[in-house]
Amino acid sequence: MDIDPAVDMRVGLGYDSHQFVEGRRLLLGGVEIAFDRGLKGHSDADVLCHSIIDAIIGAAGLGDIGRMFPDTDAKWKDACSINMLKIIIGKIRHLGFEIVWLDCIVIMERPKLAPYVEQIKDSLSLAGIDRSLINVKAKTNEGMGFIGRGEGVASLCTCTIQRKGVGSAYSI
């Protein structure tokens, strides 16, 4: 079955997780969260941005975040994930797509994320996503697994993209 380019809408799912470590800042959605530990990773380890990036890449059929920003490339060492997100948004725009919805979940026991959600949405909008198209939820893992033991954070994101100018009231 061929996809009609006039109604081309796609959905991608993104996931990321990182463990807590001493001596790093905790960044989520480009916002520094007050906490005694940060996340271990090659870049700034912003799991929320990484799950968003992965969801967008998936929706556009561009592979995954590891292929776009390999942790074997020194160029991405300590890279700002918001800047990585800007690169991906530029790529999908170049392909003729626009984001029509992001639904994100950050899963961690502590710290509580709810007080930061509006600031995170503001930060993500600076990367080029219309703020009204972003939903961010904070969940715990009810004490289960590595997240429940306070060892790390995970994030999931679903992204819907659509060809520009195709029956959408939304644009970025």
C-alpha cells in the first residue's frame, strides 16, 4: 500500500534512560533541576530531550538517536541536548514535516518534576516546537526497579508529525 503524500502523518516512539552519578547537573528538557546528582552520559544526558529526539527521528524514518549522535564521536561529548533537538527539528523541516504533537513521560522517584513542567515546556519551545503542542508528565516507578531504587531516570515520548500544509491548523 502506497502512502498518499497529501495525507502523510507519522508517529514515532522514543525512549531513553540514564543512571544518576555524582558531579553532574541534572538536566531535563533543557532545564536544570535542583538535585544532588546528575545523569551519566556522553552528552549532557538529558533523557527527556533524548526521548523526544528519538521519537521525532522514528516518526521521520531516520533511524535512531545513536546513529545521528553517536557516543563514539567526540563532537557530541557533553553536547547540549537542546541543540541536538534543534538539529533534528531542522532535518524534519527540510524533509517537509511539522510536529503536530509531543506527549512525554519522565519517570523518576526523586526529585519531583511537577514544579518544573511549565519551565520545561518553555525550554523545549525555544528549540523550535510550538509550546501548545507539548505535553510533559512526571511519574514515579512506585519503588520498583532501578528507577524505584533512585538509581536513574527514564523517559518516553510519542511524536506525531505531518507533511507541512496538509490539513493541519498547526505549524511550527
